[in-house]
Amino acid sequence: MLVFWLGEATVASVELLDRLCRAQRERHPQGASGVHILVPGKMQLPTAEARAALVRMNIEYASWIGAIALVLAGRGFLASAIRSVVTATRVLGSREFELRILSSITEVIEWLPAIHFEKTGVKIERDELLQAWRQAHSMATADVT
């Protein structure tokens, strides 16, 4: 699952993610992995309510998640604060699945396929992951004003 965060994580956006995860869990009971991309220039800290909802999701889906990659391309105070929020969510939630904060889709492609296969038994081809990312990225970053 590729998730592009185009702004602040709110309760509404986390609820949407929860509905998508429920549907994916029905379609792929063996497990799934996720790639969350925080789009540079649009990153914001999640609200406190959204953080609590993310912790609940972390616990609920822990045994189903293969791995999570968070792509955070950026430095400075905001990126550091987001890393801290992710760490806190992890501490308060489950550590049953692997989570990595990476800086590029290239790093995701190098890491995710092997761990996903190990946890779910489902093979992801690196080229297919890259192609899916390119398609999703072009849709997520298109100016739809």
C-alpha cells in the first residue's frame, strides 16, 4: 500500500487510512506492507487526535502488517519532530512489525521486498514497486486546483 501524506494527518485522514487497511486486510489476509511518503513541502505534524488514532491502528493491525517504510526526505526541525512523533507512536503501539524511516524510494525498494516476503510469503518485484510508486507519485503530486 502506498500512502502519500499531502498535509497534516488529521482524524479524518487516519479514519480514511483505517478504512483502506480494513479493505486490504480482507483482500490480503496473509498480510500487507505499507510505504508512507511525506511529500516535501507539504509535511506537517499530525494532530494529537490523529496521533492517538495512529497508535490504535498500529496495535490493531500489528499482526497483519508485514513492514512499514516511512519516506521522509528532509532535514531540520520539522523532519526531526516528525521522526519523534513516529518514534512515540511506535513506543505506544506495537513493535510486532518492522518500521524504517528512509529518505528515498530507492532505499524502500532495496529494503521492503525482502522483509515483505519474509513476513507475508508474498513476493514483490522491485521493478513493480518502482512502477507503482511512479504512477502513484504522479497522481499524488499533480496540481488539482
